[in-house]
Amino acid sequence: MSLGSAATIKSELIMKKFLRAYLLPIAVFITGASVLVVEVVAVRVLSPYYGNTMYTVSSVISVILLALSFGYYAGGKLADRFPSLKWFFGIIFISGLTLLLFHFLGAGLLPYVSLTLSNATGPLVSAILLFLLPAVLLGTLSPYAVKLQSVYAPKQGVGSVAGNIFFWSTLGSITGSLLAGFVLIPHFGITQILIATGIVLSLLGLLPLLVAGIAKKYWRMSLFGLGIMLAVTMLGLPATNSNIVYTKDGMYEKITIYDGKQNGRPVRFFQQDHSHSGAMFLDSSDPTDLVYGYTHYYGLYNLFTPRVDNALVIGGGAYSIPKALLHELPQATVDVSEIEPSLHAIAKQYFNLQETPRLHNYAQDGRRLLRDSPDKYDLIFSDVYYSFYSVPAHFTTQEFFRVAKDGLRENGVFIASMIGDLSRRQPSLIMSEIKTFRSVFPNSYFFAVESPSKTLSQNIIFVGYNSDNKVTINDAALDDHPYRLIRSLPDQQLDLNRFDLSPYPVLTDNFSPVDYMTAAVLQRTFNERGALRGSEMLALIDQQLRYGPRYLGAWGHKKTQQFLQAEMQAITEETTVQSWRHKGKDGKTYELMNIIGRLYPEKERRIVLAAHYDSKQYADKDKKRPGLPVPGANDSASGVAVLVEVARALARSPEGLDIGVDFVFFDGEEGDEPVGRGYEAWQPLGSTYFAEHLPDLYGTTKPELAVVLDMVCGKNARIYKEKSSMEAAGKQADAFWQIGRQAASGIFRDSTGQVVRDDHTSLNKAGIPSFLVIDYNYSAFHTTGDTIDKCSTATLESVSQTVAAYVTSLQ
């Protein structure tokens, strides 16, 4: 026997002895810790791109558990076939290299992959791509260790061996979880943690192989491979931005401060993950000179409770609002609840926050502070929503708003900056929030920071007044108020008559699916393009149907009137209402109302876009149920929905129009004929009244054209030119149909059909060239089957786009 062989045998004996006692437990302890470090850190890796939501957390946990399941199964099979140290530590070594490789790939791919995936599916797909394989490799190690321990300690029972290995592996996982949350993330960057974990695993796998001589001839190759992976990983790190003045992983998110410009002014921006949550003008020393529009709404206390002796700000961020309050209220103390412990010091160093005994900073959750504090506040400002990617669910619930209200003094005011869209589509976080807020603060007010007519996401300001005194926002006295923001409030206030909150849930601690709601909003925000969206119009139809029947005298009729008045006031520049009393054939007197929203009211050239909003009282075409009301999804609600969205699109068009547009919603188009009567005496009440009172609206100059919409949402709609329309306004109708056929030739048919009497009949008699856009072959016409399932988003989009393009062409 050679000396080399003897040395090898001796080293193997030493290794086996050590192995029995220490090596395998140590290995599974470290690898178990690594699994949990990766799992915790993976959430932070994905959060900047998809938000720190339940989708992100659930996806990471699910992928890690799935990987471990695969790993346990594969590890058991491999251990039975290849029960050797070379395989065991080789897998550890490869798992470290794989972790480094996938970290490099993630740094390069995540910014692009996240743009194509939704907030709901993106975390799952990304977690699979980045963390599944490394976790599968780590999962093979526990069953492998059980097999090896059984081989090298045959006197121990399998149960004892398995219990011992899984004890150390689970203890390692607990250690890794605590280490990641309490030590690593607060003190090191996510990139450094992942690289360090990859290096530890690589060395854990490589060194025992070298010591045992198993991989001696491969050690240069192994170290070279490890060096290459580290170099590639480091090269893959994002380049340092020269404008960044501070960047570090905080306790809850990555904190970045950088300098830039906004509206031509130098600004220092504060960013948490990818959410901009604070800023400061660098060319101004005035704390009330705020960068973001929503932050100015802290000043609403001037309108509700001018005397503020103590205030609470929940969510410090860059401490812009605390600084403004301290400046404006020299007698007041300001408490700040900011759960990220480093932000107070950061604000002092980078955002000119001055040390003062009037500012009390608490590094704790704002809801917990309110619950535990014996103090009452004159003003509470909540600013904990950074973006849709970061919505803390426990600040959205009824219970939180109750805690906030309990924390107010009498006549105190609670102001919260929320983020949401004003779409009617479900689910809607902001609609649920409004409903929840009103259940606690009956004396409440809501303001859209950008525009009440905007349906895409923006900041919405909630104001809850702990008083029975109502504040009239439209009071003319506001015109002279010294605070500029308060003078603009009438234009920003949300009129809740525009919305029906009944289908939206009240959020509670027990039920607050915030992540589901925000994912839906983000998906429709990023996936949809263009101002005219069929899904939005379909939601408007659904809202009208929820009001119930809308025939004369019905409850739904009155609700629709309130909705249309509020909507036109939000969208158009001038709203006019024609009201009159009508004595019906049944002997009752009804209040009728034409609602007119005007764009560019100063223009002399004017056109009318019209639809009726009343529905048929009796389903006279329904053989089985002729005495029931018609739901009116197509025959009533569809024309209204299209006109509302066309008005919104034209009002927000940056190009503007050279012609004035009047959006007219006619009442009483269905007449008031009792069931069973024919149509010989039918008369459209609203359009007839409108035609008879043209001078009241237009003086001596009539509108040069009218387009009337009726039944424009049907699936497989076929819209032909209506015969009387061609006789009165053939040239205009031809131009409209030419545009329509370019948009949807399958819907707009280039042929003339039958005569249909509708609101355009009255307008043509009054000398306004008018044509009707109607799918008169609609099978559910005047039946109880005229429901929303018969409507098509594609038809709604085609009709609305044609109307908008036609109006734009009249320049």
C-alpha cells in the first residue's frame, strides 16, 4: 500500500467520524437557513415590480413549497441511486451557483418581464422563473442527508436519523427567517444578501469535497466557475445613477433618494421601492411649497377646524406635511407615526426637517398608535398609500376609520389621501373605500385631486368631520377664501349622485381583499388603451339597471335624473335642465326633465348628441309577461352610456373642438301609453318639449345637426341607415356611416332600412337635420329580456368611436 493510499483512507475515516457527529446536521442547518433567507428576500425582490401584496407573498411561499416538494421526491430517488458525499455536496455547490445565476438573470429580466404581466399573475410567474430551480436543489438535501446518515451510522434507526436531520433543517429554517427579517434586511441590501447566500452555499458544497479529496482534481475548475458567476452577477448589478444621493434597503422597502426636475424646477425625490412617496423643491425654503398636488390637501383643516393645537400625521415619508403644519401652526404640536424607523433621520439629513420639541416621532404603526394613545387630535392626516403597489389593508377598513374617529376631538377632522379610479367597473377599491368611510363618518366629503371626471387612477381625498355641522363646499364665500386650494374645491368635489355604491362591499378587518381589488384596477389601467372603453360603458349600463325600472314616476327614473345631472356637471362646462310637468293618460302628473350638458358653450356652431334615459313601463312585445317593466339595457341605458363616455372623451381631448356639442338626455321617449294600446298616438315627450322650446336654449340660431342614439349595445348588432333620417339628413348620415364602416363594417351596414319613429322625429319637424343610429332588429325589443347579457362591449366601442370621430370631423 502506498503512502498516498494510506493518507486517503485515513482522511476518509476522519471524515466518516466527523460526518456521523457534525457535518450533515451542519449542512442541513445552513441549507435550511438559506431556503428561508431566499424565501423572505424573494418577496422584497419582487415587490418593486408587483407590489408588496398578498399575491407576491402567496406566490413566493407557494413556489418555495412546490420546489421543496419536488426536491424531497427527487432527493430521495437520487440518494438511493447515488448515496455519496460527492453527489450531496455537489448539489449544494450547484445550488449556490444557480442562485447567483438566477439573481443575475432576474436583475436584467424583471424590469421587462413585469411590464407584460399583471399584478396578480406576475409574482407567480417571476417567482417560478427565479427561485424554483435553486429551491428544488436545496430541497433534495434533507432526504439525501437522511440516506447518508443511515449509511454512515447504520446502528441508528431510520426514524431517529430522519428526526435528527429534519430537526436541524427546520431549526435552520427558523434561524434563516429570523436572521433575514431582524438582521440581514435592516442592515444589508437585497443584492448583497442573495450574493452572500449564493457564496455560502457554493463554499459549503465545495470545501468538504476538497478536504475529502473527492474533488481535488476539479478544485481549480470549481473555483474558476464560482469566480465567473460572481463576476457576472456583479456586472449584472444596475449601474449607479449619478443623481442618486441615498439608497438603502429599509425595514420594509428599498429607500432611494435622488435629485431631478419637475415642471422645470429642481426637486429631490423620495422613493420607496418603485413608489414615489415624497419630494421637496430644492429651490425653495418654504415648507408649504409642496411638490405633489395631493399633499396640499392637508390645508383643508382651514375649512373645517381652523384652530389646530395638536395634529397627527400617519405616514411620514419625506415629512413634507409635518413640516408644513409646523410652519403654519406655531402653537401646535405634531405627532408623526412612521413605521419605517430610518425615515425620521433621513428626513432631517436630506429633506430639511428641523429638530423641534413640537414634533414627536413614533416609529410604530399608525393604527396601533391611535388605538393606544390617550390623546385626542384636532387634525389627523393619513398618508399611508404610496401607490397601488403598496396599500396596507388594515388602513382601509371600517375598524380603522372608527379608531381614527375616536381619536378626534369634537369638531376635529380626519383627512386621508387614497389612491383609486372612478370607474364603475367592479371590483373597485375606491368605491368600497367611500362606502366604508361613509359608514363611519356620515359627515364626509370627497375630492378628486386631478379631476372628478377622470376614470383612471388618481389621488382621492377623504374628509371626515367629527361634527354634525355640514360644510357647504359650493358656498360662494369660498371664492374669497385666502387658501387657494379651498377656492378650487367646488371643481374637485365628488358628487356621489354619480355613483351607485350598493354592489361594493364594506371593508372590514375580517374582509378586506385589497390586493385583489388593486390588481383588477392595475390590470384595466395598463391593459386598456384609448378613451372609449366598452367595459366602462357596460358598467354604466349596469349602474342604470341597478336603479330599477326608469319609466315615469318610478324610483329608478328619479335616480337616473340625479345621476345624469351630477355626471354632466362633472364632465361638461355647462349643465342645463329643462323641467316641466306632464299629465299622463292615467290621470297622474309627472315631473319630466331633459338634461343637457354643453361642451364649448361659447361656440355659435352647435350640434346635438342625444339619447333617451327613460325605460318602457310595460313589456308589450313580451308574450308571456306583457305587464312587467322592461329592464332597458339596450333600449334606454345603452345610448346614455355611450353619450356619457363620448362626452368624457371629448371634454378631455387636448386638441379641442371648433364646434359646440350639446349632450341631450331626453325624458319620456317611451311616452305614457297604457299597456295594450297601439302606437298611433305615441309621442316622444322629452324631444317634443325640447323642440318646442328651442329659442330658450339657442335663441334664433338652431343647432345645425342632431345625432340620436337608441339601442346601440346589442350583440351581433346590425345598424342600417334609417329611412326618415336619410330624407332629412342624408348627407350627414352618409358621412357618419362612412366613418362607422371604417371602424366596424360588420355593424354599420351601407343600406337604408325601414322608417323608425324616435326622438329624431321631433327634431326633424323642428327644422334640425337629424338622423337616428339604432339597431331596430334587436330581438329583445320591449321585452323583459332586454338585459345586460344582450350587450356587447365591442358594439359599444364601435358606436362610441364612430360618434367621437364624426364630431371631430365637423371642424
